[in-house]
Amino acid sequence: MVWLVDPEARSLEMHLPDAAPQMLAGDDLVEGGATLPGFRAAVRDFFPD
């Protein structure tokens, strides 16, 4: 799992094996899956106001 975080766009691009990249922003949720079990956060939480 790889997350590319873009602070200027306040977005996150998530790459998982054997899957197309996902663009996430705002209230979209990022989940850790098997790599980070139990992790869950909204993309907006990655960026200070």
C-alpha cells in the first residue's frame, strides 16, 4: 500500500496491489486494511486548517 499525499490539493492518491489508484479528498475515508489494521481517517484530517 502506498499513499501519495498532495498538500496543495489537499488530496491523497492510494495505490494497492492489483488495483487502480484511488483519488481521495475531503471527507473520503482512508483505511489501513491489512497493512494498518484498525486505521481509519478522513483525508481532511491529514491537513491542518
